Amino acid sequence: MAPPPEGRTGDAGGPVRTAAGKVLAVLATFTRDQQSQSLSQIARHARIPLSTAHRIVAELADWGALERGEDGTWHVGLRLWEVGSAAPRTQILRDAALPFMQDLYEGTHENVQLAVREGTELVFVERIAGHRSVELITMVGARFPLAATGMGRVLLAHAPAEIREVVLEHPLQAFTPFTITDPEVLRAQLNGIRREQVVVSDRQLSESTLAVAAPVRIGATGPVHAALGVVVAAERTTDRVRALRRPVLLAAQGISDALGRRVGATGV
């Protein structure tokens, strides 16, 4: 889109936005931390007039992208989730991964998660958890900085060099007292991940959990496309955690082979 003429402003004094841009701005106001909003909140967060927000929300609701709760607030509708779940990048990955994730869960009875990289963030795209598994602060669709989780560090270790440098050059957020925030320590860990293919992430995102993670490739030797991880309670014994390394790596390799076949067959 061409930049607006100099000095020209749109709603709320910001740059001129197209009608589509305003719709996207409305949808972008809904996040994991802001799942329900009033109409006035939507207008304020999207930086558009209340009348414009009313019209856009009504159209989105008619289509099913937004739904209104009993308390009058708005939240994301099922139709939008259906559209998002059809994204080829995640659908093919999830189809290839789920059988191996189910086997890994049956063998461990621990939380099994799958994630992909988007820029300098990790996005969880699938999870299997049992009622006896440790409680997680992550969920499908949630985003975290790559450096914050074991799965994210697997993705960061295999990301383009410029992505790694962007992450390492900026302050690293501490989620717990154990989170690695020294860029040189993290750089060394990333080098180790590339050599060993499996990482044990000890209480980096939550003081109550640790994770064992491995890369998922497109084929046995293709580029890293995702990360597979098992998350367990932090009080698990060292032997128990060490015993998870091989099952996680084997499951990740199985997904890699299956993903390579599917991508080759579809050309995606």
C-alpha cells in the first residue's frame, strides 16, 4: 500500500487506513490476554471512531468472525478459528505430527507440544496433555520469545543467523530466577543444541516445569520446520528427564520423515 500523502491523517489522528486495514486492526485487538472486549474497548484499541467500530464489528459478527457474549462483550468467533486452522503451514505439520505426538504421550503420560517459529517468537500449534500432567502456562496459539523456552531455543538454534543475532543483541526477558539472560551463555547453549539435537530446558519459563525438546525437519536432512517438546514437573528426577531425551528425539525424527513425504507429495 502506498504511503498516505504528507500531512494526511486518518481515524484518531493516525495514518490513513483502508477499509481492510481497519478490519484487521479490529481483529488484532483480540489477544490471549484480551479475549473479550466491549465495543468501546475495541474502538479505543483499534484507534477508530466508535461508529466505525460498531459497523465493522456488526459485519464481522454477521460472518461469524466475532461473537457476542451474554455480558455484552465481544470475542473471537468459531468461523475465524476454522479459517485459521486451514493454514497449510500448520495443517500439514499437525497431520504429520499427531500420530507421533500421541505415541509419545502414551509412552510418557506427560505434556507433548509442537511449535513453529514466526520471526523472533515461538507459536504453539498443537498440544496433547492428560489430567495427571503438570499444569502449563502455555496453550495452542500462545506466543513467547524464542529464547524463553526449550522448544523456542531449538528453533532459534536452527534459525537464520540474522534472527539469532537480533535475539542475542536485545535484552533477554527473565521469566523465572533460572532464565538464562546472558547472551553469551545462550549463544553457547544454541551451539550445543545444534550439535546434540536435544535440549533440556530447566525452569526457564516456569519454576514448576522443565522441558525436553528436539527439532522437526522437512525430511530427514531438510530444514528445521518446527520443534517437539515434552514438558514435565520440575521435581522429576534427573534419570527420568534423561530418559525422555531418546523418545523425544525419535518422535521428532518420525515427524520429520512423515512431514518430508507429505510436503513432497503436495508441493507445499
